[in-house]
Amino acid sequence: MSFSVAPLDQGMSFKAKAYQALRQAITQMDIYGGPSEIRLDERQLCEALGVSRTPVREAMALLEQEGFIRSMPRRGIFVVRKTKAEIIEMITVCAALEGMAARLFVERADERGMADLHATFDRFAEGELADHVLEYSDANVAFHQSIIQASGCTLIADLTDRFFIHMRAIRRVTMRRGGRAETSIVEHRDIIDALTRRDADLAERRVREHTLGLARHVEQHCDFLD
């Protein structure tokens, strides 16, 4: 699998730049699209980033501490791939956090924030989702991020950021299974309706149930994770 990174510019330390570039590249990966973990090649990464091995190794050590990659003796370095049980647990925690973010969104978001949520899905017709699954998946992730950011709660943003790489990847792969995309767009529009009406209780409940629905979908359709 290709690993897309750009050469680093001058500015902050090469370690910090390497960390940001590698984390962004991992975020864009289809971690669960194949049957096994993705292996990273240190030499290729150094060449792609245009730096020596030292900042790359330092950046990768930090990524390993954060649980994004793991080093296996005599085998190499791999992007961490969660089990089904771990994914479901992660989604369950996110459901609670995103539900609270929706409540805070109702209290704090301005009309621009509301308009942005509407614009996220207006271009998708339910009957045409099959031809635009990847685009819709990216819009889905942006939708959840927008609610969290507009909630104004830094702690919720920080906690969900820990899960973002895996949540993005699992949302992307589930969109292609069991009619999840068609269910998702209906639920998103119901969420937007609750947010637009400034109904905090309903918005919190709908966001929480929507995300818990993803957990149920993973349980039913993602046996490849085990």
C-alpha cells in the first residue's frame, strides 16, 4: 500500500514536522480495507520526507507511544489495527462524547455552523450513494468533526482525537457494507433537523443512537476484524 507524504519544509523541528506528516498520512490510510496490518518502511519514509533517519525514528517512537503504530522485532513497524471488540468499545465511548458535543453545539453554534452542516450532505442524493461512497464517507467524518469543534469543548475534541484515525477508517469501510451509507444519510438529516430546531435533548439522543448504530453494524458486518 502506498504511503503518501510530502517533503518537509523548514521551520519547526524536523522531529515535529515528521510526526505531523506521518500522523496525517496514517489518518488517510484505509487501515481496515485489507486483511492485515500495513507495514511502514523507514528508509522509504526518510526519502519521501527528505530527512535523515533520526527525526523519523523519533517521530515514530512518539506515534508508538500514542498507540498508532507498533514495532515488532525482526518484522518491522506496522500501523496498529484494532480488534472488533476494541473498535466497538471505542465507538461506544465516542457515542457518549459526540452526544454531549451535540448538546453543546445546540447551545453554542451560530447560524454559520448550522449552514455548514446542511451543506455537508445537500449534494448527496440517497438513491445515488452507491456511486459516491468514498465522498460520502469523507463528508460523514467531516460532519462528526464539525459538531465536536463547534461544541467549543476542548476536552471532548482532545479525547475524540485519540480515536479519530480508527473511527475514520472504520466509518470508511463500513460505508461499503450492509447498506450503512443509506441508513447513515437518513440519520444525519434527522440529527441536522434536531440541531436546527435547537432541541438539545433530541440532538444528543439522535447523535448518540446514530453512533451506537455504527457499533451494532460493526458487530453484525465486520467479522473480518477478528
